[in-house]
Amino acid sequence: MKWDIRRLREAPELCETAACWFSERWKIPVSEYTESIEECIAQENSVPQWYLVQKEDGQILAGGCML
């Protein structure tokens, strides 16, 4: 199986998808994730940095952030 680690700052089109994915797993409102991910995208040196691990077909396998 081929998979990629995607840095959301470099893939802003995944912001909403990622926010929904994290929200489903951790039961924190989508808006909280969206806000944090958008901050990460807007600022080069922002913390945290958000990541997704995706299969070739785009399915999300895992995700996380680095503080």
C-alpha cells in the first residue's frame, strides 16, 4: 500500500476534510479544527503544524499535529 504524509500548510484544499476527520475522532467541534488549521496555513512559522497520512486514493489513514 502506498501512502503519503501531507502537510496541510502545503495542501490547503484539505482543510475542511481534515477538520471533519479530526472532529469525528476526537469529538471537538469542526470549527475549532478549521480555525487552527487555517492559522497554520496562513502563517509560515505557526504552531501547531497539521498533517494527514493518506492512501493513494485520498483516504485518510491518520492525522496529527506537531507543537
